[in-house]
Amino acid sequence: LLSVDDDRLASRRRRSSAYERLVQPCLAELVGTAFFVFMGCVSVIEDGGPEAGLGRLQPALVHGLAVAVMVACMAEISLAIYLCGGMEMSMVPPYVVSQLLGGVLGASMAKAMTSAENYAKAQGAAFTLLQSEQQLGGALFGEIAMTSLLTLVVLLGAVNATSRSPLVPFTVGCSVILSVLAGGGVSGTCLNAARALGPALLSGYWSYHWVYWVGPLAGALVGAALVRLLLGDRDTRVLMK
Amino acid sequence: LLSVDDDRLASRRRRSSAYERLVQPCLAELVGTAFFVFMGCVSVIEDGGPEAGLGRLQPALVHGLAVAVMVACMAEISLAIYLCGGMEMSMVPPYVVSQLLGGVLGASMAKAMTSAENYAKAQGAAFTLLQSEQQLGGALFGEIAMTSLLTLVVLLGAVNATSRSPLVPFTVGCSVILSVLAGGGVSGTCLNAARALGPALLSGYWSYHWVYWVGPLAGALVGAALVRLLLGDRDTRVLMK
Amino acid sequence: LLSVDDDRLASRRRRSSAYERLVQPCLAELVGTAFFVFMGCVSVIEDGGPEAGLGRLQPALVHGLAVAVMVACMAEISLAIYLCGGMEMSMVPPYVVSQLLGGVLGASMAKAMTSAENYAKAQGAAFTLLQSEQQLGGALFGEIAMTSLLTLVVLLGAVNATSRSPLVPFTVGCSVILSVLAGGGVSGTCLNAARALGPALLSGYWSYHWVYWVGPLAGALVGAALVRLLLGDRDTRVLMK
Amino acid sequence: LLSVDDDRLASRRRRSSAYERLVQPCLAELVGTAFFVFMGCVSVIEDGGPEAGLGRLQPALVHGLAVAVMVACMAEISLAIYLCGGMEMSMVPPYVVSQLLGGVLGASMAKAMTSAENYAKAQGAAFTLLQSEQQLGGALFGEIAMTSLLTLVVLLGAVNATSRSPLVPFTVGCSVILSVLAGGGVSGTCLNAARALGPALLSGYWSYHWVYWVGPLAGALVGAALVRLLLGDRDTRVLMK
């Protein structure tokens, strides 16, 4: 099945225009990230408060299912895919820019849809969980470890030839659901600067914002290193060939 | 896999009778919409009240899973599929009529199954969330944006040749689950006139009913435009070929 | 894909012994139903009471996921599969007996695992929701309508050649989840005499027990009729050929 | 599809180095188990207490989805796979050691991420549910029965040739979700010594720890016996050939 796909992809690539190779993927990233951040922010702003009884399940399901249906929306992970040979270097910067722009667009859509009152209560769906230095260690560790889990699932499910699977949208979505459910109370489970930037910009909340850039970036590097050094197939692995 | 399917579909179409081409798809829409609206209304009428603690998770899962197992039940989306070349114009009016009839049948089944007391409390599972003009902006924006997300998932998953997937029932169902979870408190997350008409008719509740026709219709047009203009493959796209 | 499966199934059938054709399927039904009823009863007995806050979600997920992973455990549906040409008549009685025996075994396992105190509170996971004649109409209607939905999903997903899908375990499981979530408060959502018999026997609770035989049986006939008369492909359908 | 896979697997095996045959699978077990135990422990330590309202749903989803995305992490089940011919004897001890080491690593990661206060309240995510001899019978029975269910799903979905399915990660994950939801209140639903060892070691909590070795081991033997004696195909089955 995979080799058939490869052939079809190759013939498609031969026929495809510059628009299809360069512009369309970035537009898809922008639209995908916009809808992901839009629904994610709305789920946080309109969660109904503690008495609604859903707790972290509501944002967990919304973010995870949005990732599953939108597929593409992870800035650091684009880098990890490049590091494992799944993307050309020239595509990484436009991808990352598209994702960050999409995140700002999505956060604006969330602000347009929700009432000012609920928006203020949620501090604009920015990550306002971190309020003191004591939380930083656990939060940073959590972002790194959970992003490396997510990166592993993406790289083994979509890039590494011997383990690729058509079910990868669902395994990636499930990784997000479980990470928000387990670690949401420690770090907010951002996993992704594109999810953090837009809400921070629109609500003007920047405290400890760097955690959501450093943590996911380091996690993506850890995940890519695990695949490149130890877990990848012969073509992907650089050691022990 | 897809080309095999195309061949099989084509040979099936050659052999198929007028009944199979014209009547059976409409019957399937009617039965599918009836069961979708039936279970959706029952989940709202019999939600056990706030003390049951499930909040929006109950209607979110019921509507999303019903869409996943029934596949076909979206009036505006039939229009979007036609606009992207996935359906002949002559099939759109009978499809839409079948879906609206199915919605009335489903709402009647929900009334037959539930107690008069619970039915009255839920105002017949009609969309009674909107009570003032101040809510209209957010609700209309939400219906448009969430229906365009749903339409994108349907068009890219079922119509656009380079991205079609056999997993589309589940991605569409997940889109409904996440939309009800995130936006249910703002607009009720109808996404579909066929879901709104039956309950409104049976309970006589028509306040702001137009939101559930204008919003989903506009959202379907936005989603179809995104695919036709920017995100579709060469055959589907009309710009940048 | 399906034709390959058919070939493989045919060659397997030629090679297969009487044990594999006759005894093993019944053993699989017995084991599958036993685990389904076992986990279903435990989820009801050990639900933690209203303060645990999961409400109908706990039994809904447990029953639906058990159906998805066990695949086979529906007595009335065996009848519907036979009526639509998916099973030989000679297999229906042994299947139904295996399922009923499996249900009694599963209910006994649930009793062995749970404390006498919790077991008594739940009245042995028998369907004790129905306490008065006034509930009967809605409960019977619900069992019929929801079993016909489930039967439709099974017949179109596993028997009808033009719509068969390898995803059918998950669509059937999702049908059970949504039916318990939506209709659990009205009828208990049994859908299946094999789920009702074992717990009734072990707890000695037989009030309105007939509802869980008449309702699912009638629902299976409605679902089979819809496929045989209207929705099936040319080989399955008896009208409008 | 399966025969294609077999060919590809065979050719891959011919080409593969000792590293790929012996070391990499053990590393994958270690990493997979580490992430599984890490997220599982965090979900228990950071569950927000009873007032968060998610009850057993949070650990149920986290453990089940982690199994689905990590695939490999079950010590006793490695034994069952060996007993049914899916693994060579020489691989069983290194697999089991890798899983136990991964569990200790994962539990350490959970301790690093969470606050000392929450960690102490959860007794380190060790299985502290069992507090008296009266609970032992039900807990042991539950671990045996639920592990045999899980083993059946793994063996029929991944080893037995006539029932293997590419959906097996999701059916195994669903088995874990339903087992934690149904039986979490009786035994803690460990199903796996590798999940129990690390937390016990890090928190120094060893009361009734043996239940989580004896129960899963006995359950894996029951599941393997059912497949070997009754439910497997001709190649897997030793009786009634």
C-alpha cells in the first residue's frame, strides 16, 4: 500500500505546479492551525466553569480531535520532520510562519465568537496557569517530555518508512488528548508555540511565555534524536547501521 | 485503492437501476437524518439535568457518533459537495428535501420515546439557547465558522481526489464532537438546518430559528470556496491551475 | 479489497474442518458475550454512585468499547444477519444459545469480582430502571428504535456487499455508546436479550423483563426489513430490483 | 494485505542487522513503557481530586490512549505472544527486562514533573487501592479476568493469522479504557507488572504488590490457553485440528 502511495505521490509531484508544491501546503498549514487554535481557545473560554463538571476533558477532546481532523499544525514538529528527512529545509521557515500566522488568526476568531465577559475570565485562552517560579521546573519538564512523546508518534507514524500508518491522524490526536488530560494541570500542555503565540498576543498575557517556546522546541529535538539515533529504520537512522 | 474504488463505482453505476441511482440515496438520507435527529434530540431531552454532570459531553458524543455511523445527513453540505463537483445538480433538491423530512421524522420519534415532562423542560430539543439579540453576533459567527470547518473536512475527506480517505466518517464525526464541545454554549452548534427544523416544528419554538439556516448555509459556502479557490487539487480548484 | 477477502474466505472455508465451521464460531460467541456482559455488569455495579460524576458515560463507554473489541455478541442481530443472507439458518439456534450461555457466564463473573454490598445496591446489574407501567411505552419504543439503528449499522457494515467496511467493529461500538448515552435513562438501552438474561437470572429480578426480549427482537426485524426492502444492494434487496 | 505484509516483513528480516533484530525492539519496549507509565502516573497524581469530576475517566483514557499510541508495553503479554508462536523464546527475557526498566524510568519522569505535595497524596501513583484482605479475592479475580480479555484481544488481533487486523492498536487501547472504567474501583486495573513495579519502587509502597504480578501473569496464561486450545486458527491451535 505504501509503495503504491509513493508512486502516486511521485507522479503527482512531477505534474504539480509551483503553487501546489510551495504555496498550497503553507495555506493548508495556516488554515489548519487557525481552526485548531480557534476551537481550542473557544473550548477554554466557554468551558462553563468548574460547575460544568467536564474539567480537563473538554479542552483535551477539543484539541486532540482538532489535531486529528486538521492533521497539520505543529511548528516545532515541522522542524523534527525536517531533521528526520521528511521535509526539505527550504519548506521549514514558510511552514513555521504559516503556523504562527494561523495561530493569530484562530485566536482572533475565538475572540470574535465569545462574549467579552467569558473572554476576560479565561484571560483570552492564553496559558495563564503558570503564576510562580516554583511551577517552572515541572512545567518545563512536562512540555519537553510530552512534546517528545508527540514527536515520536508523528515521526514513527508519518516519516519512518517501516512504521508509517494511515491511522497516524488518530494516533497523533490521541497523543494530544492524553497529554492534556494527564499534564494539563502542570504545564497547560501547549506542546506548540503556534498554540501559545496568538492567544498571548490578543490578550497581552506574556508571563512565562518562553516556556511554550523552549519546552516544545527541546521536546521536538529529543524526539527527533531518539528516532535518528536509536528507533528509526536503516534509512532514517544514523547510528548502528 | 482509490482508483480501484473508482472502477468499481463506475461499473456499479453502469449496472445500477434508476431506483439505485435516484430513489435509494434519498431514502438513505431520510433514514440517516431521522436516526441522527432522533438520537440527538433524545440526548438533549434526557440529559439528566446539570446534576448528572456530563454537561455538553453527552450531546457532543451522541451527535458526533451518530454522524459517524449514519454518514449522510447534512443539507448544506450536499450543496457544498455539489459546488465542488462531487454531486450532480439534479440530486441536490431531492437530497435536501429528504434530509428535512428525515429531521421531522426523527424529532417525532424523540417525542414518542420521551416523557412529556422531560420533553417540555427541554423545549422539544429545539435550539432554545438564543434568548437575546446580544447573543446573535457570536452565535451566527460560530455557526458560520464551525460549519465551514465541518465542510472542509467533508470536502477534503470525501470529494477532493488527492486527500480522500476511508476514515472520513470518523473525521467528520470528530469534527461534530469538537464543535459541540467547544461552541455548544455559544450557538448550540446546529451546523445544519435539518437538525433545527424538525424540533422547531414539533415544539413550536421558532425564536431566532433563521440563525440555523443562514449560519450553516454561509459556512458551507465559505468551506466550498476555500476548497474551490485554494486548497483543492488541480481538478477541483478553479484558480492557480 | 473485498473481493480478495472473499477469495481468501472461500479458500479458507474449503480447507476448514467441521470444528472450525460449526463449533469454533459458537465458542467465540460464548466467550465474546461472556466478556461483554461481565465488563458491562461490573461497570454498572461499580459505578461509584452519583457522586462519582460519570453518569451514563461509564456504562456507555464500557458497553460500546466491549462490543467493538469483542465484535460478536448480539442474539437478535444473528437473526437479522440470517434474514439478510449473511448466515445459514442452521447456525442461528446454536449462535443464540451460545450468546445466552455466555451472558449467564459473564454475569456470574461480575458477581464473583464485586462486593456483595455493591452488587445488592445495583440489583445485580439487571435492568431495574423500569418500575411502573407508565414507563413501558417509551422504553419499548426506545428498545425497538435503537436496536433497529444498531441492526442497520451491522447489516450495512458487515453483510451488504456494496457498503461493507473493515471499520465495522468501531461503527457498531459507536452505535452502542450513543444509544446508551441518549436512551439509557428511558429504557436502560439493553438492545439484546443476552445482556438481560444473565443478570436477571443471577439477581432474581424479572419485572418487565419481557421488554428486553420483545423490543430488541422487533427492532432487529425492523432493521432487517429496511435493508431487505429498501436500502440493500441488488443482491440483498427483494424489492425494486 | 496481510500476505503482502508478510513478504515485506520477511525481506526486511533478511536485510536486517543484529541491532535491528535484537537491540532495537528492546529499546522500543523500554521507551514505549517509559512513556506509558510516565503519563499514566501523572494522570493519577494530577487528577485534581474528586471535585474535578472526571473520576476514573481520566486514568482510563490516559492509559488506554497511551497503549494505543505506544503499542508495546505489556510484560506478561510478551509471554502470551511467545506461547502462541508470535515471538521467539530468546526474545522474551530481554523484552520483559526492558519493560520493567522502562516502567522505573517512566515513574521517575512522573516524579520529576509533579509537585511533591500531589505526589505524596497519590502515594506515588502506586496501586494503593488495596488496603485489606477482604478486597483481595475480587481484586485478584479482576486482574486475572481483565488481563485474559486484554490478552485475547492482542493475540487475536496481532498474532492469529486469520483474525489479524491493522486496527489492533485501537482495539487494545479500547480494552484498557473499558477495563479501567469498569474495574478500576475493584483492583486498580493494573493488568501489567511493568506498570506496578516502577511506582512501587519510587514510593516505597509494596502492600499486596504481589497481586499485580500473579493476577496479570495468570490472566495472560488463561488468554493464551483459550487461543491455543479453542479459538486460534489451524496453525495456532493445538487441539481439534
